[in-house]
Amino acid sequence: MAEAAERATLRRVVAASAIGTTIEWYDFFLYGTAAALVFNKLFFPEADPLVGTMLAFATYALGFVARPLGGVIFGHFGDRVGRKKLLMLSLVMMGGATVLIGCLPTYGQVGVLAPVMLIALRLVQGFAVGGEWGGAVLIVAEHGDARRRGFWASWPQAGVAAGNLLAAGVLALMAALQSEADFLAWGWRVPFLLSAALILVGWWVRAAVEESPSFRAVEQAAQAVPKAPVMEAIRRRPLRLVIGGGLRVAENISYYVITVFSITYATQHVGLSRQATLNALLIASAAHLVAIPAFAALSDRIGRRPVYMLGAFGMALWAFAFFRLLDTGATPGVLTALIGGLVLHGAMYGPQAAFLAEMFPTAYRYSGVSLAYQVTSIFAGSLAPIIAVALLKETGSATPVAIYVAVASVLSGIAAFAARETRGKTFEEIDREA
């Protein structure tokens, strides 16, 4: 009876975390997709197409710059007052900023004030999502058992893919139903404004979630709660922070090259239509959604390290095939490129939540995983579309972009090789190591 109740609680926690994460990352990815399609024209209209795209991606990158700050602050309070409260706050901050982006005037209406306001709201988005990830994966990981932790903790990760799927799907639908003129005039705003309804859904779902039992146990032993969890993670687990960040490099760079830069590359360089590109990304995102929990479950059986290395080293090779397939301009080639890339990404992203969570004890786990996850974003995911566009503009070829992704992938493969295998360890065992 007690075991059945525990499983019901776990399923409720997983569902609430995954739904909330889907909503928050829908907001975050919506910006990236819009940056590739419309922001260059609406907020930076005086630049040539590729320069305008680079400027739009620069505002996109600022969201990543704010993420470590969000991770540090949310991590501190998440380790001090609990995971749940911080998750509720991040949801409201992210959704509010997204709705306001949908209300912004364009450059043609208010001049330079338009991109300034866009930048400010993007910083709020980045700050919120910086705190979201750690809390979402930990509240699941700390409810679940060690035997299937990889699988259960992957569902908030799958929520990230679902958020991208939802963002691409809504934009694809709007693009299909409207002329390009209408889409640029007002259609792009609708997906942003829809976030208001999604906030209410996310709040209702997450309000029913219980605080994690691991945090409650630490909270009851007040002496075990450090006053500065972030500093404790840096002082006690510096090598694991470096390895955790190293795991993120390829996963982060490859993802944003595949899901953001590829839209620009396909539409502006290959000559595919906006609709065809979004449809292909939609199908690939669905495959990604399936791959994430599948590879996470595999990591529960054979270990986090081998699955992660498969994804990293596989991505190093796939990067070159990826652009050759896109260059065909044919639907089968484009679909194969995107699906193959996101499936390999899933081999890294699936086991990642459990892998990072198992590197740190409960007392400063939120701070540790947030630092390892978010700091890398500054020089990895944030810069990936900008670097990719700059390389394409400078050389006229995608080969340098493929080399860039391949080098990052080898680095992450080495980090996975250097990491300790943590599959099957209980958090009590991990806490005793602290």
C-alpha cells in the first residue's frame, strides 16, 4: 500500500515537473525560433539579412548570460528554503516576460527603444530559466529511487524537447495559416501571448507537488544546511563542477546549432521555405522527445558514462553529415539531418539530469547542478548560433561550423570518460561522501 502511494506521488511529481518545464522552455525556445525568423526584420531592419540575424541572435545570447546568475540565486534559495517555492517563482517570471515580448512595439514604431526592451525581457527569461532547470530535475530525482533515477529524472529533460516542439509547432501553424506579411505584422505575437494561459496551467499543476524528501531530511538537520551552498559546491566539488560543465559543452552547442542556426541556414543559405524548415524541425523534435527518456533508461542499465560518450562522439561524426544532408534541400535529407542530430543529442541529454544530480550531496545539490549546467551556457549555447552565422558569413561554407561542433563534442566525450560512474548510487550514499 505504501509502495503504491509512493509510486503515485512520484508519477504526480514527474508529470508536474515535465509539464512546468515544457511551458518554461516553450517560452525560452519561442524566442530563439522567432529570432531566426522575424526579430532580425522587426527589431534590426536596417542591417543586411545575415548581420540582422546575428544581432537578433545576440539578444538571444543575452538570455544565456543571465542564466548562471539565475542558477546561483535560485540554487542558493533552493538549497535553503526548498525546490518547490523556487519552481513556482521561475514559472511566473518566465511566463510574464514572454507575454510582454508579445506586446512589444517594433523598431518601426519606437526606434531603438524596441530592441532595448527586447533585451531587457530576454534577460528576465534567462534569469528565470537559469533557476528552473535545477529545481525541476532535482524535485523528480530526489523523489525517485536510485535504480530508475536516470529514467525518471529525464522527464523534465524531455519537457525541454517538448517545449521546443510546442514552440516550433505553434509558429509552424501560424506560418501555415498566414501570409508572410500578416505573420510579420501580428501573427508572430500570438504564440508569445498564449503563454499567459500556459502560466495558469503550470501553476495549477505544480501547486499540488510535494517538496522533495531528500531536502526535507536535510532541512530537519539544520546544521547540515550550509549558509552559502554555492561556495560550498565550489570549495568541496571543484573537479565535478568542471566535469559537469564539460559534459554540457557539446550538448549545448550542438542543440542550438541544430534547432536555431539550422533554421537560418536552411532558409537563407539552402533556400528552403520557412514552412518546410519548421515542419522538419517539428518532426525531429518529436523524435527527440522519444529519444531522451529512452537513452536515460539505457543509462540506468549500462551506466551514465557509456551512453553519454555514445552521444558525444557520435555527434562529432554526425556534424559533418548534418550539413551535407541539409545542402541537398530535399525533404528526406533535411529530415534525416535533424532527426539524426537530435537523437544523438538525446543520448547526452537523457542521462544528464541524473548524472549531474549524482555528483553533489543534497545540502548543496541545487547550487552544484545549477552552476555546472548554467555557466557553460555563457560560452556554449549562447554563442553557438552567433559563431555559426559568423563562420558561414566569413567562409560561405558550413564545414567550419561542423568542425566547431565536432571539437566541442570530443571535449564532452573526454569529460564523460573522466567522470565517475554513479548509476545506482543512493543519495544517502552520496551524502555520506560529502
